Amino acid sequence: MKTPRAWLSQLRRRLLAGTERRTPSESALLVLIPVVGVVVGFSSIGIAHLIALLQEPLWGHGSDLLAGAMQASWQERVLIPAAGGLLLGLLGLALRVRMQGRGTPGIIQALALQNGVISLRRNAPGTAGGILTVAFGGSLGREGPMMEFGVAVSSWMGRRLHLEPQDLRILVCAAAAASLSAAYNAPIGASLFALEVLIGSLALPVFGPVVVASIISTLIARNAMGSLPRFVVPEYELVSVYELGGYLVLGLVAGVFSAGVIRAVGWCDKGAGRLRLPRFLAPAIGFALVGGMGVWLPHVYGNGYETVNLALNEQLPIELLIVLPFAKLIATVLTRSSGGAGGMFTPTLMMGGLLGGAFGTALHSFFPESTATPGAYALVGMAAVLAGTTHAPLMAILMIFEQTDSYQIILPLMLVSTISYATARRIKRESLFVDALNRQGVDLPRGPEEGVMKSLRVRNVMHDDPEAVHRAARFQTIVEAFLRHRFNHLYVIDDDHAFVGAIPLHEIKEMLEHADTLEVVVAHDLVETDFAFATPDDTLATTMEKFWSQNSERLPVLADTKSRRLVGWISKRDLIGVYKQEILGEGNLLSRLGPVGDRARDRFVELPEGFEVASVHVPPTYAGSTLRDLAPRRTWGFYVLQITRRDPERGVRVVEMPDADTVLQPEDELVVVGPVDGVQSFRRSSREG
């Protein structure tokens, strides 16, 4: 029978075995996920309170914008939004930045094509712009600045801890979900938002971190703002099975409306781009128009939480329920297209709630005994339009379900959301966010695999030692070059080192049949001038297409298409190695090298089979020893490339290039290259020591 000490020893060995299989980037991600949940939770609370703090003197009510607007005079309803738009324009002019921010389309682009890199400095104006837009009555949601700030901070922290691209993308997804979860008190729906909308895949490796960050953020928000849902939802029950027919029609109506929302946003964005107005005046004009609408319909201001709650509890007349969805759409596109910042999530929920409320009121008036009250249709309508505009039905279903805590609503939610999504996708194939990226000329990858191949460039993988011969080189020189390198194509250059073309090996074989003429043959006589090539800025996805058309094991890399200067080459094996490592997560064929924070200069360097570049910590038992004493090459088979240690005078981490007499200090971090078994053996000996 095992003793308690034996059980603890066995548990310790299992835990250590798990950490040995985990890379430094994965270990850092595990630490950052809860940190991001905490940071995003508190920052979201701070942004919500800041908006309320600004609304108080502007509208006379910090927590209920609609109540404040109803009490304001008609002049104030116009001038307050107009002043907010003018302030946004002047700030953008003074700081020479766009106050709109990147929004959800920008996050999608960063995850798909930029390895999750989001600049904190460049996102700060968008965060500030979103706070001002919502506070002054602009028709956008406060979840926009919350998410803008959360993803930028998480990306900054991930890059500071040197996360690998796949881990940085997970961290940014988790931050976005945590922001939305704090805004709506809906961790499940927010988690699915990250999966369905941001990365377009229900990837299990992403799901766990996203859920953890969302839960932590939600707990913080609940502690500060209460655990109740953001919307006051009435009790619901399915009155009759025949009622599902009405919900089916609502799904069709919501799908058509959702496609109209996507098209309206696109038309207004294009129209705003054609207007020849000073950029700083555009927000003032757009916000003033929204203010003019608010003179008669103050419900269009801000988030729309209050109006949605009125619709859910059947406190709006049918006339308003019919008019307000379209008025809110106009106000939203005016705010957004003129330069306002904020989220589209809440306005979409409001439009759906009002549309569903109008439909439910009409249906209930005809069939009062066999249909639920209009509030139920308003609730289901919220999910329907959300699913139709985002093309994320699972997220919409669970987002609204979390607001009700009622299983009675799940059948109508599933039916209406699915039909709305299918209808909207039939009319408008791209979602609201993807359509915005398409208008900017951004070609999103289809799935994470294509995303990796589109985010990496030829410069990350290319070899810098191209073998080439001059166009006037003799036949003997060409043969010797083929024998040295055993490639199937030999590159030909001119006097300016410009690429002329390539000589295929089979041309040499054919020339051997004409031995009497070989003395006069030069490279120019054998070259194929239409040989495909790549440039350092080409993506690996584009390069794969060129390989397909050329049918060659290598492609030359030219500095640019104008000079055609030969600077390197890339092979099919390089692409397979990247795919194996970055997508399949297998093997140690390649290693990323480059200055920290400068991803444009990252390089993939090929390693021998079974080798890796790793980061290991110096245990206290080795402190005071020199690298000569440690003898890592003789003992474990690896080399020490650099040491990261704390500078006691400046209090910062510094990087040093070691030699044999370098004295190791406690908490030093060694970057080593060597066999995987040797690195793991050192880690085990470190812990045991």
C-alpha cells in the first residue's frame, strides 16, 4: 500500500511531466488568461462608470440616458450630440488619429492576418472615441470601447511575455470574450462570440481559455454592478405548438431585415467616403442629424438598453415598435459612418427587440388565445437579428438564453435564430463584420490553416544564399553548379544581379547529345525566362499557388518586381515544415528567430530532427557557477545562446551574450539550443536540485 509521501511523489512527477511537455509560451498563456480576465473585468467596469459619469452633467441622468433625453429640451437633444461629434472631430484633428478605432472587424483581421498583434497606442483613440460617442448620445454600444481596450491590453501583455502567434491569438480571443461577458453578464454567449465571430471555428483549444477569462470577468462585473441580466426579461412560456408557425415567419422577417442592416451599413460607409467634407466636421454633422431624429424619437440615443427593456415589458405603443427599428438603424449608420466609435452589438439587439415586439403585438392581436405576449417575441427577435447580422446563430441563441434562465424559450430561440441566419446568409453571404473588411480590401482566410499561411511571409522562411550563374556562363560552369547543389533548376542572373530565368536540369541532359556544340553554349541559350518567382512580401499562401503553377521544388526570391534582384530562394520543404509546425503543432523542424517585438524580421531557421530552441531557468543550486563549471554541452548536449537576467541598478530585465566565464545568478533565464531529451533532462535536474 502506498504511503502519503509516495502518493505526493507520484503526483509531483506527473505534474512535472506535464510542464516538460509545455512550451514557455504555453506556460505564459496559462498565467495570462486569468490575469486578462481580471484586467478586462475591472477595465470594463471603469469604462461603464466613466460613461455614466459623463452622461450625468450632459443629460442629467447617468444610468438612464432615455430618461435624461426625455426631460431635455429639443435644443439640448440636438446640441449635445452635435457637440460630442465636434469634440471627436477636433480631437482627431489635434492628435492626427482616427477616433473610430478598429472595432470587431479590426479584431478579426488581427487574429486572421496579424497573428493577434494589436497596438495599444493605436487602439487608445478608439477607446476614447467610443466612450465619448456613447456618453454624448451617439447610437452605438458601450461594449465597443470595452472590447477595444481589452484586446489591445491583452495583445500588449502577450507580446511582452513573448507568446507564440497561436497563443497570442488565443489570448486576444479570451480578452474579447471577457469584455463582452462583462458588458452583458453572459459568459457562455460571449465565449461563443469569440469562437463563431472572431475566429470562425469552434476550436476546442481556444474554448477553455476563453471560458476561463469570461467567467473571471463576469464575476468581477457582477460583484460591481449586480448579478441581474442587463435586460429585464418577462416570464415566458410556449402557449401552443401552433405558435411555432408564427416564430417561423418572424425568423424570415428578421433574416430579411438583418440583410438590410448589413447592406445599409455598407451603403452609408461608401457614401460617407465619397463626401468631400473636412474630416473633423463629419462627426459633428452626423451626430447633429442623430440629434435631430432624437427631437421626436429620443429612443435612438446611446446603447438602447432602456428602450429594449420597454419593448420586452410591453410598454411601447405599436406605432413606436414599427418606426423605431428603422429609426435606430438610420441613427446607427449615421453615427458610425460619420466617425463615431462604439459597438454594433447593442444597437442590433435593440433593432431585433423592437422588430420582434411589433411582430408579436400584431400576431397576438389576431390570435390572443394561442400566442404568447408581445414581450416574448421581442426577446426572440433580439436573437434573430443578432444571428442574422453576425452569422453566428449559436452565439445569439445562448446570449439571449442566458438573459432568461428559462428552458421554455429555447425552442423558439433555436428556430428563429437558425431561420434568420439562413435567410440573411442567402441574401447577403458576408456577415456585418466580414462585409466591412471586404470593403476595405481585406481578404480573410477560410479557416485557421489558411490564416497561418496568409499571415506568414516569404521573408520568414526564405534562404539567403541563392546559387546562380551569369547569363554568359559556359556549359562547363553550369554543369559544375548542378553537381555542387543537386537542384533541378539553376538560376541565371545578369550584370546587375537581376534574375533572368532558370535552367532546368533536363535541358542539360538534352544538350549532352550534342557534344560537338557544347563549347559555344552559354547559360542564356538554356534559360527559361518565364520562370515563376516570389518576393519577400508574398504570403506563404500565394507562394503555394506559384509552386502549383511552376511545378518546381524551389522558387527564386526577388527583392521586387522592378529590379528583379535575386536575394534568396524558398522550397516546398520549407512550406511543409511551416505547415507541420504552425498548424499541426508537430515536430521541431523549424525555430523562430528575431528581435522581440519586431515580427516583420522573424525568421524560421531549420533545426536537426529532435532538436529545439528552448528557454530554461537557472535553479538556485547552480547560482554562482560559471558556464565552464556547468558544462552544458558535455553534460546535456545543448549550447547556451543568451542569458536574460535582472539588472539590480535599473530594475529591468536585460539580455546578455554569455561566455565560458559568465557567472550564473538566481532567476537567470537561459535560451538554449540542443536535443529535446537533453533540455528536458536539465529541467528535471533543476527541479530535483
